[in-house]
Amino acid sequence: MHPRTALLSVSDKTGVFEFARALHAAGVRLVSTGGTARLLADAGLPVTEVAELTGFPEMLDGRVKTLHPRIHGGLLARRDLPAHMAALAAHGIGTIDLLAVNLYPFAQATAREGCTLDDAIENIDIGGPAMLRAAAKNWAHVAVVVDPADYAGVLAEITQGEGVARATRFRLARKVFAHTAAYDGMITNYLTSLAPGAEAGADRVPARHPYPAVLSLQLARTQDMRYGENPHQSAAFYREAAPAAGLLAGWVQHQGKELSFNNIADADAAWECVKSFAGGAAGAPGPAACVIVKHANPCGVGVGDTPAEAYAKAWKTDPTSAFGGIVAFNRPLDAAATEAMQATKQFVEVLVAPGYAPEARALFATKTNLRLLEVALPAATAAASNALDFKRVGGGLLVQSHDAKNVTAAELRVVTRRVPTPAQLADLLFVWKVAKFVKSNAIVFGGSGMTLGIGAGQMSRVDSARIASIKAGHAGLSLAGSAVASDAFFPFRDGLDVVVDHGAAAVIQPGGSVRDDEVIAAADERGVAMVFTGTRHFRH
């Protein structure tokens, strides 16, 4: 299909002049509205204003300009139906064969500080979605472009072939309906999040509830997987339209097999944990960190001056569980760290880092099955996170804010007679940060920048403590003088007694139990330091 008439009406002017100029050179008549028409006319391109085409002036401050039979008839008429074409001829309506429209920037408007309800309402596009849907419905005869990234491909087909191919028109139409659905969903999310009574003061900034009454989500399928968690389950990966920098969904895969469902889930767990340690961006302070994850839980975490040192500490925690695990670093991987990994002969499924030195890439190149992922870190390594967390349940969805709380030393409350030393305080903050990413009930032993034993996912906190000590024993690590984190309070003194029996000298926990006094007294009796965070980190 070679277009004869194109209608261009865009909020995002990126590339529209070049697109229009090439269309004009290809013999396409240009029709446009408002600012787009002025842009093209000022650049010397011949352009017909929509008002001239419809014979009706733009009105209501631009609310009505393209809602007219001469526009929608030209978009919706089927060229293969004589009755449709006869109707156009009877009313003097010409066809519109190509439409390029993008919509009022509702998201940007409502994100601006001081945006009132009136401002938001005026940024709801009416004519744009109507034209897009009309053209997309009639994709067999009309090419419709909603994304400036598609201009070049459409132009190539027009100038180098017989016009916009049928398959291209269908692909573009599908993109349009996804776009308008997302646009309406965005408006729904905004309007249904407004507090009761917002309509009474439309000229004021409305109060908003953090959770819309109707939640609309849109994600694009980017990968079909061989199977899900188990071979009898099917699976796919969906990505947000524009994931924030620093989130796993923005990965670049440099080598290795296709990622599996479990690979992505575990890589996300490793990446979220490792990026919580400062030092990921060039020039940023803080240690290098390495996290090894197996079945959604960290089985080893280490920090050090270099990625190699961090890896050595993480691997020593639990070499057995590390086999077949996912390894993540918060600094670019250099040759020394790569050689350290190869020296342990650890089988790694996925490696995640914010970059790889050429020497590291060369050393890994022989491991053709190893999936090598690069994920960019933002300047603030802990800042990039999903705004909301979701958990699917039967017939519904649990939605909560992201657990972004990071406790500082100033927020800790010492509750025992013994006060932690500066070294113990550093160890306590380290194990507390790790415990946040361990499935509940979580107990983490650590010291000198490495985990020594991790107990995860048990129904009893006492059992988690015992498992953590057993893990340390299997790895040949001593827990004498270690720091221990518990993701939630000790309901009885027995959990505290178990960790102290195995060598803990300092304990960090949220507090908040009705038996806190009993647990504090037990800590004093055993001669250990204990601090309360006031924050719980359940992870289910």
C-alpha cells in the first residue's frame, strides 16, 4: 500500500519533520493539526490544515478538531468495498492512507509538582486515540504509526518497495491498540487513586491514595521460555515499557544459553541483594560486594576491597550450595575476580554484573553455556527498585510498597548492658542487610564482611538458627565472636540461646515481642550485645 495522503498530529515532535519531508518527496500529500502543521509549514513543507480539509474550524480550545466525518470517514472506509468508496465520493471525502499520531503527555503532566485535577483532565487526549483506533481498525488499508521509532521502517517500505507491507500494517495496528490501552489504563490509575472529594477542588492539587481503586498494568512479552519452575509448566517473561535504570529487566546478555524462568527469578534475587551494598557506580564509595543465590535465597554474601575478595568470602560461606547458583557483583568484573571464580571450579548458571573487563569476557568465552548478564547501576545503587511489589493469589493480586527501608547505625537502639564495638556494629549492619533478602524465618551469622551461616525459610526461627550453624560447620567456618541477624523478633529466649551457644557475640533484631524483656535479660545473662532496629524484614 503506497499512501497518497498522510495525516500527522504529534505531541512528541521527535523526527516528525524528517518523516514528513521524506513523505512529501515520495509524493504523499501532508495534512496536519496545530503545532505540527506550524512546524512543517515553517520548515517550508506544503501542508494542509485539518480545518481546511474538514471545512470546520478548530473549536473549544482545541478539544474538537479531528472529530469529523472527513477525518474518520477517510480513515475507516474499506477500499475493497464499493459501497464505502461510493459513500466517500458522495460526500466529497478523500481517503487518509497513513496516520502518525502520538498522544498528549498525560503521564508527564500528572507527574509534575503542582498538577491540579484541571491540568490532568486537559491532558486527556480525545481526538488522538479516536483517530488511532479508527486507523488501526482499518489496518488492512491504512498504515498507522504511534511510535517515532517506526518512522524509518515505514519510510523504507514506501521509498524502496511497493509501499507499506500488509504485515507491517498489522504489526503497527497491534502496537496502536496496546498503546491506547496503556494510555487509558494510565488515566484510570490516576483518576481512581484520587481521594474522595477531589472533584470539589479541581483547581487544586488533589490528594491521592497510593493504591488506585482500579489497577491497570501493561507489560510486553519479551521471551517465551522452555518451561516454568518445572518442566510441565509453561512460562514467559514480560517486561515493563521502560524499566528504571538498575532493575534486572534492563539486562543485556553477552553470552550463554537462553535464560529460564528460575534463572530470571534467582538472578533478580541476587541482583536486588548485591545492589543494596554501596559502591556499584564508578567513583561511588563503599565496598565491592558479591552475592551467590540458590533457590531464591542468598547462600553466600561477601564484601571487600575488590570483586575477587568479595567473591572469595561469598563462596566460602557455603561452597556446596553455591554449585549451580547465580552470582552477582555490584562492580564491573575484572580478570582477577574471573580467575578467582575459575579457581573454585564453581558451576555457575548466571553471572550478573554492571560490566565486564575485556579480559574477563575473554576468560568466560570458553564457558559457552554460562549466561553472562550486564545490568547498569544508577548513581545511587539502592535507589532503583519497583515502586510496588505484587504477589498473585487465587483470583486476585496482593500489592504492597517496596521494602526500601535500610537501617542506619544512628537508628539502632542498644538494649543490653554490653554495647557493640565499632567492628561488631559494622558486622551487625552487614548481616542485617543480608537478612532482608533471605526468606523468612531468616537467621544470618556473619563477621569481617562475609556471611558465615544462613538459615532460611523455616517454620521455626529456632530451626533457622540451628540450620545456619550447621551450614557454617559444613563449610568449616567458626562462629565464635560472630554477629547474628534475625529478620523478625525472637518470640522466646530459646532462639537467642541457640545463636549464642554457637558463638554469637552480638545480635541485631527488630524487637517488638511481648517477651522482649525476657530476651534482653537472656542476652545480658549470656554477656552478648543486642540492638533493636524497630524494622521487620519478612520475605515470603
